[in-house]
Amino acid sequence: MARVVTTDAGERGRTTIADRTVERLAAQAVIEVAGVGGSATRMLGVAVGGEDLERSAKVTAKVSGDTATLDVRLSVSYPASVRKTTEDARTHLMSRVEEFTGLSVSRVDITVTALHSEAAQTRRVQ
């Protein structure tokens, strides 16, 4: 028969979650929000390639103790409300990061890098 020993959480050790882990988790979570897409890769402040709704957003995270802050670069599908879409993204990111990591998200800064229209996405040369 197995013996179960309960100990105080402080006696079992500490879990550290890296900034990069939170960044990847948040980048994955943000694509769950309707109307949100990716941001182009930038080099010296200039977009390299196009902004693409199907790519993931760029996320930078800073973890300090049990609190995280996020800086997100994303695009929004036109004609969706930028304000509502970014608020939905902010709320969703805070919830998902807290759910998966246990970290409290104190701040989510969002930069909208582009608007995409449905017509622009369907006019591709094949």
C-alpha cells in the first residue's frame, strides 16, 4: 500500500516559468480570438514580408515573481471594431495565461500593426 505524505507547498520546491514560455503560450492563445491575426517580422523597424492573419501575433513577456506583463503586436480583420477586438484579445490573454501558468497578468499592451479586409485576402493569384 502506497503511503501519501502531504507537505506544505513551500517545502516542495519552486516552479519557475521562463519569459519565452509565456510568450509562446500567449502567441498561441491570441489566435483563438476572432478577427485577430499575426504581425509581420520587423528588421530595424521596417516590416519584412506582409502582415498575415494566419500567422501568430508577436508577443513579448516579462515575468517577475508570480506576475507577468505582455506586449503584443497583432493585426485586426476589417471591418471589425479595433477597440472591441483588442479588448477581447486582452481579456482572453489574461485569462489563458493565468489558467495555464498560474501567473497573474498585470498588464497587456497591444499594438495593432495592420487592418485586413476580407476582399484583400481573397484576391490572390493562383
